[in-house]
Amino acid sequence: MEEGKIQHVSKDIIVNDLIQIEPDFIPILLDAGMHCLGCPSSYGETLEQACYVHYLDPDSVVEALNDYVDAKNNGEIDGTEFN
């Protein structure tokens, strides 16, 4: 998938793949409490696994990411909010 071309986030995506596809997810993940996005585990952990390690609710994190995707796809935001 190209950068910025994600349509839906699921819990089984690898964390590093997720942020490579959509770098604007980084501040959302940081705000949720996931502060080690560049660690070696991010290359092999799913979003769900990373959430559990950080004591985060994976459903809430996925919802926040998908809210961003929906807003971007609906033209409510232009994707430059974090640049």
C-alpha cells in the first residue's frame, strides 16, 4: 500500500507497516500512550500486541485511527494536521 492510502485500520496490522503507510498516525499513537514506535518490536508486533504491552485498549486505539481515516477520506481534514 502507498503512503497515506489506508482505508481501514485493523488490529492485526504490523505497527511499523501502519506508520509507514500513514505517518500522520504517529501523533495519534503517541497521544494514546504508545511511545516506542521506532523500537525493534514495532517491526514484528501487531497493533493489538503493542496495545496490550502498553496497557492500552486495542479497540479504542483502532477506533481513533479509523476516525482519522474516515475524516481524511471524507475531506473533513486534509492530512496535514500533524505536518
